Amino acid sequence: MSSENLKNVLITGASSGIGFELAKLFAKENYRLILVSANKERLEVAGQKLNDDYEVHVKIIPQDLAKPNAIENILKELNEDHIKVDVLVNNAGIGTFGSFVETNKDLELTTIRVNVEALTHLTKVILPGMIERKSGKILNVASIAAFFPGPLMSVYYATKAYVLSFSEALNEELRGSGVTVTTLCPGPTITEFQKKAGIDMSGTGLLLTDVSFVAKKGYEGLIKGERVVVPGFWNQVVVNLVRFIPRSLLIHAVKSWHK
Ligand SMILES: NC(=O)c1ccc[n+]([C@@H]2O[C@H](COP(=O)([O-])OP(=O)(O)OC[C@H]3O[C@@H](n4cnc5c(N)ncnc54)[C@H](OP(=O)(O)O)[C@@H]3O)[C@@H](O)[C@H]2O)c1
């Protein structure tokens, strides 16, 4: 198939974890992969592996999404290669663990830029083309953390609440347009995320989900145009149960869980 006829998926945070697993699933369906991450070397390794294993077209765009001009640079590269994005996966994300008075200010602000600002900005610039073509799918990666406040990870949880709220609202605005927005809300999933954020995973028990399972559920939900996807039975129990627990009790429980 010539590259003009391929479907294009742009995935942020594709060098590892959930993003890399999602990239494999799109590769299996012969999408052209456009992969974005900050670390160029890691992205090159991921892109090469996907190309070797699935013989797909891979374009890498190394960009630090916390930098102000990142989205313009991505758009410029897409335009130069005349690439229309059929599927957008806003997956890149980071978190910081610790009491807010003690955590690093720059890391917290970077978390907001990557998890919230870049996701919103990229959606803003990719969406008009999808609307024009009356076709497109967006997968925004939030977390079960989107459903309640998270003492000791207050900024991270708040960014994920934003992602869920924004994405559900946008999905409704786009009803009938041919474009859907799916929010993927994973529970604790073993990736590099925990080490980078300084999180101890020992208390996660039944909630722990496998990264390839999370990606598969996200992929299937996206293709079906589902509004929200929570992978794993126990994670679904949690997000449904929290509606019935008094908020103050819930916040206290999350803090105890994190300690
Ligand atoms: N793992 C979990 O328990 C869990 C649970 C719920 C939700 N999530 C969410 O799932 C998403 C993926 O996380 P993961 O668990 O797969 O973690 P991961 O393995 O650490 O992957 C994070 C990805 O984001 C990229 N990234 C980080 N900062 C970036 C920046 N400034 N600019 C561009 N790319 C950047 C990383 O690329 P580099 O190579 O450049 O660092 C990497 O590809 C995140 O949004 C996370 O919040 C994770």
C-alpha cells in the first residue's frame, strides 16, 4: 500500500509504557506511526523496533511537550510531509510524588504543561482537520486518579481530573461530527512512570493492571468510539464505588493509601 493511502496515528509518549504498547496495536493494523517523545535516542530505539517487528512506516518527532513551541514544531513537521492525522493519542504524562510544600516547583509546573497544556494544544490544532474530513478519533490518557483528589500527588491527580472533564465535554460537543474522543483511565500499571514519579507500588494489589492489557482496552474503546474506558474489573469497581463514599472520607483514604 502506498504511504498516501495509509491511516495515520500520532501518539505522544510513545517511547515506553502504555504509549509504546498502543503503537504496537496500531502497527498490527498497518497504520503509519507518528511518534512523539522528548528523549530522541529512546524514541529512535522504539521507532526502529516497531519498524523491524511490524514493517510499518514510522516517523519520529522528538519534542519536549513542556516547551512552549513543541506543538508548533510538531504541526510544522506534519504539514511539511502532508500528513493528515486520522487518530490522535494524547498519552504522554508525568507525575510527582510528595507533599506539595516539598515537591519541586519546576517538576509540578512541567507536569501541568505536559499532562494538560500540551494535550489541549495538540487537540486544538489537530481537530479542525478531522472536523473538515468528518472523520477522526482521539484517545486521551487520564487515570483512575481522575475520579478523586490525591493527597501527596495533588497536582498529578488534578491534571488527570482535567483530562477526563475536558475529554468528556469535547466528546459531547463533537456528537454527530464524525469525530469521537475516548478517555482511557488506567489504574496502577507497571511502567517507567512509577520510578520517575517516585511512587511505591506495593499497596496496589488487585488494582494492578498489565500494560499490554491497558493498551488493548484503550485501543478497542477508541475504535468503538467509547466515551470512557477503565481497564480491569477492580479499577471499574473503584471508580463506581467512590461515587457513594463521602468525599472527606475518600480523600483521607487516598492519602493513607499513598503514605
Ligand atoms: N503507569 C501507571 O500506573 C499509569 C496509571 C494511570 C495513568 N497513566 C498515564 O499513562 C500515560 C503513559 O504513562 P506510562 O505509565 O506509560 O509511563 P512511561 O513509561 O513513563 O511513559 C511516559 C511517556 O511520556 C513521554 N514523556 C514524558 N515527558 C515528556 C515530555 N516532556 N515531552 C514529550 N514526551 C514526554 C515519555 O517519553 P521520554 O522517553 O521522552 O521520557 C514516555 O514516552 C501517562 O499519561 C500517565 O499519566 C499511567
